[in-house]
Amino acid sequence: MIDQKIIDRSNAAKRLLSNPDFRLIADSIEADILASFRAVKIGDSETLTNVHSLSHGFKLLNDRIAKYIETANYAAKLEEISEE
């Protein structure tokens, strides 16, 4: 039996990704970060580091959401195999 916490996280992640408001905000944040990268002046390493940190944090959020879904899919496959 798959842990209910894994299923709950996966379902929440799927709902979040399919939510148009979340997608709009996430896409806007990504565009803002890209615009910030493009606006960094050559040699401004402090601003570049700050923008890179924002980008990395945003990527980590997206990776974690994907990981919740992936973990549930993997657990479901394992359960399916063990039942055979």
C-alpha cells in the first residue's frame, strides 16, 4: 500500500500545476527572473549572484513539485509489480 502522504503530495502537486492562476504567476516569475538576468550589467557580479539565487530557488520549487509526482508514480509502479 502506497503511503497516503505520498499520494496526497502528488495530488496536490498535480492540482497546483494544472491551476491556471499558479501557471500565470509561475510563468510571470520566470519571465521576471529572465528579464533580471538580461538587465545585469557586465561586471556586476553581486547582482548576477542575487539573480542566480532567485533562479535557483525557483528551479528548486519546480523540481520539488515534479519530484512529488514522480515519487507517487514510482511507488504505484512498485506496488503494481509486487502484486503480479
